[in-house]
Amino acid sequence: MKLTWLFSIVFIYANFYSQEIDILTINGNKVYKSEFEQIYWKNKKEKLATKEDLDEYIDLFINFKLKVLAAEKLGLDTMNKFINELNGYKIQLEKPYLIDTAINEALIKEAYFRTINEIEASHIMIKVSPTSSPLDTLKAWKTIDSISKVLANTKSSFGELAEELSHCPSGKMDKGNLGYFNAFKMVYPFENAAYNTTIGKVSPIVRTRFGYHLVKPHNLRKAKGRVKAAHIMIVCDSKKQSDCNNAKEKIDAIYSSIMNGRSFEEIAKESSNDRKSAQKGGELGWISSGGNVYPSFENAVFNLIANNEISKPFQTPNGWHIVKRLDFENVKSYEDLRYELKNKIQKDARAQKTRSSFINSLKITYSLKETFDPKTVQNILANKYFDSIEIRKNTRPKSIDKVIVDFAENQFTYKDFIVFLSNTSKQLGKYKSDVKLISEKYNQFLNLNLIEYEKTQLPLKYPDFKALLKEYRDGILLFDISDQMIWSKAIKDTSGLKLFYEKNQDTWKYPNRAKTEIYTTHDKKTAKKIYKLLSKKIKYDSIQKIVNQDDLNVELNKKTLDEFNDFNMSYNELSEGITKPIKVNEKFIILNVYEKLDSRNKLLNEAEGIIVSAYQNHLEKEWIKKLRSENEITVNYDALYSIKEKPNR
């Protein structure tokens, strides 16, 4: 069966490549038309190809291929730096192919619905951690189960039971009411319970990393967007009325000062007890409706209608506040939020949903067979063979070589699993008595090996992935070889740069220039006055005092000119000294030319940047000429010119 499957794969791909048309051959190695087309159309906006474009691009493509080939000959593709960089890109490219895309799409749509629709819910929580003992876990379960039965069989108030029995602080403060929240604000199992339970009903018992919960949704509403807000806070202990009364007096005085014209930001910096936001004039950033703030705070923020509007003082469990609305943003469309939601899902517990589905599909695809038994692992670990003191006195357990997983061309034994345990755990001893822990680690081991194998199949299954990975690979090699042969070389090769400059120094010239003082005024009479004063060697400061007596203005700019058309004269007509007033665009200008600078070649240090760039271009041309002379290149022009129109993808 396995041989048949492998033969089919080989036959399909051999048949596929036999139909490929080569567009280029370098040293007998064929480059196919499909590769050229992919890069050609990717960099081209027009939908139709022209002969001129194709000729130009095949030339660039050959240069690109020759450079990559040169990098490979130097072994740059075997360097650790290259391998690590490519692996970094490869991990990112693989991600979309290692999930159940249908489930992922459904999760994105689910997250969007829950982003634009906020739910108000209460809960009762009995605390128990994921690492609690079976006895403690059972005790917590029995407690939450008994509460669930009371709610189902009596008319007991959910809020009163939350106040009396819930381990969450919200139970005591708000009878378990968490206010409104939306997607990603709660852990995913809790979020599901809230959104999937009928309004007014109580959910089945749900387990999260915090414990067991009963969830009761009250209302569903459209999200109100988000507000950028600032606040001033005076802290008080809500249990001490006198403390809160003093805080109220302070916040009222602050509010009065703001209403009388004092800056909100200044008072926030001086008086707010929230020192983190106080440093920024009270700014808190964006607050979403259904966010992680107290309902009373959220209501105050969203009741502000206009930017810069300021609320009256209000109280939360933290103290007294005044808030200011700085900006508002409505709920974004699905298209605008899709990418952000997709990224959030990858980092959230719901990613496990799509990963689990994908793993199950791989098990079916590769006809996975399992014979794993956690008790066998316990027996192997209990064998004194694994005791470093006794290792030479005891025989190796036979079961260690038994195959436990078989899929595609992969087989894994108990030995492989124990090596995995050893590499991922500090102590093997803890597995000797915990079958559940062994099973959890086995699932990690199995999933890891399935995924790693699937990664090796991606280039075979998905031509787009293979092409993109090759594009990244060749791009990194191109950069590295270009840096070595052109960019860094041009900077480090000072003698070569100097020689190149000396051979081509006539290329970089200063034009004819003149160092000048330019006096500008709007009045002809003032211009004549300035001219006379300059003729008498009067300095600018004195000229300004004299000509500005009657509110007339004169401006001075010191400038090295290399264009003289505005002054109706050429460089040769220009003399050192003072020109008579020249009318330019309704202004009058007098030039004081104190030095003429004839055209000359630029020194290397005066134009090093552009000279290094030119040297790099020179090195590249010479390198390409050498590469073309060293390699045998044949272009299939019939295949090249058969490219006519951009394919629809």
C-alpha cells in the first residue's frame, strides 16, 4: 500500500515536470517557464507582455540566476547565518499550511461577530488550577455541580449564590456580574459559554485554567466602538466611607478648577493618583466597549458625545474619576479587521481547535497506526537499565524497540518516545507513577512528528509554497553574494575606489558657481538705497537699521549660486562685486558677488557617496560580464515569446 502511494506521488510529479517547458538553460540545468512567469508577472502591473519587456526581463533574470549560482559555488547556502535566516522565513511561510483552513475561517467569522456584538454575563466560579490534585479537582467539581443543581431545581437567585459562593471577586462586588465584554476579553471556553448559552439561561459547567464556572448571559448589544480617553483619579478605599468622602471633595475641587479654565492635562500631571497616566496628562489610550474596565467607568467614557468633552466626577471601586474624551473610532468592517483577528486567533486558545482538526486530518491522510501503551512506558522507566549505577548490570528492556507509531514512511518506537521525554523533561522519574502525564506527553510527541513530516511534504503538495520558499532562498543568497562582491567590497576596497575615481574623475564636476550675498526688497527706491550703501562697504546690520526706519524690509541670504538665469546674466557676464538692482518676479535683488568659483572636478571626499555608488555599479557590470563568460547560457526564445497575457489567479 505504501509503495503504491509513493509510486503514485512520484508518477504524478514526474508527469507534471515532463510537461514543463524550459525557458532557459545554464550549464545544462533547465529553468522552467513557470518559474520565470511567476517572477515576471509578480513584478509587472500590466496584463499584457511585450517583446521589449520580455527581452529586458530575461536579461535581468539571467543575471539573477548567475548570481545565485555563484553564491552556491561559494557555499553561502551552507553557512549557518543563511540557514538560520531561511528557517525563520520558512516557519512563517509554513503556518497557513499547517491549520484546518475551513475551521480557521469559521473562527475568524465567529471572532468578528463577537467583536461587533458584546455580551453582558454573570458567573459563579469555584477555583481549581490545571495542576491541582485529582482529589482537589473532584472536590471543586462536586461544589459547582451542587450549585448547578440548586439553580436548575429551585428559584434561587444566581446573583445571590454568586455573592455567597463564588471565588471570583466579582461575586462579592457585583453579584457575579462581569458587565459587557466581547471577543478575546475572556478565556476562550468562558467566552464560548457566554455566547453559546441562551440569554437568561445558565450554561453547563465549563472548565477554564481558573476553575469551574457557571455562566449566565443577560444581554447582547452592538459594540459601540472605542474611545481614546484621559482621566484624573483620586484613589480611595471603598470600604472606608470617610476616605471616599475626602476623595469626593478633592475631585469636586479639581472639576471646579477645570470648569473655570484650568488645563485638564496640567491638573492630571499634578494631582492624579494614577501616576502612569498622569505623566501623559492622564491619557489612557484606547478603551473599547466591552473592554477590561469597570462598567461605571466605561459608561462615563461612552456617554461623552464629542471630542474634548469632560465628564462630571463619578466613582468606581478604585476611587473617584473625571474622564476626558480625546478621540472616537467606530467598529471596523470585517475586511479591515480580518488580518488582525487572524493573528489574534493564532496566539489564542482557539488556535488549538484548528490545530487539532488538522492533526486528525493528517492521521487519516497518512493512515496512522498506533500501539502505544502508557503502562509499557512506566515499566520501561522502572527497569534498572535506566539507573546510571546499574546500567551495565541489567539487560536492555525488549519493549523499548517496539514500534508505537507508523505513518507514511515513518516508524517510531518506545525508545524514540523516551528520548523525547528525556529531552523535554528535567526528571523522568515523575512519569513512573502518572499515566495521564505520559499520555499528554505522547500526544505532544505524536503531533510534533506528524507536523514535522507534513512540513517536508509541503513543497510536493503546494507548488505556490515551493515557489515562494525558493524565492526567499534565492533572495537571501542574492543579497549575501551582492554584499560580498559589490556593496561591502566597494566600501572596503579603498585602493580600488581611488583608482576608479582617478580614471573617471571628469564624471563628477562642480558647475560654475559664485559665492554671494543676496539682498531682496519689494521697493525699487529701497533697492537703490541698498546699492549705494553696499558701494560704501556698509555692513548688513547697519543697512537693515537704515532702510527699515520707514518700515521697509530687506532680506539677506548668503548662498553659493550655480544657476544665473533668474538674474538675466550668464556666469561669464558676472563680475565680483556688487550688481545694480535686478527686478525678479516683482522683487528687487542686489547681488554682492564676493568669489567666483570656476567649474572643477569634485575631490573624492567631496562626493564619496555618489562615487561609491558608481563604483558599485562598475563592480556589478564587471562581475556580470565575468559570470556570463564563465557559464553556458541558452534561451528558448520560442517559449519566452509565447508569454502573452497575465494569468488570472
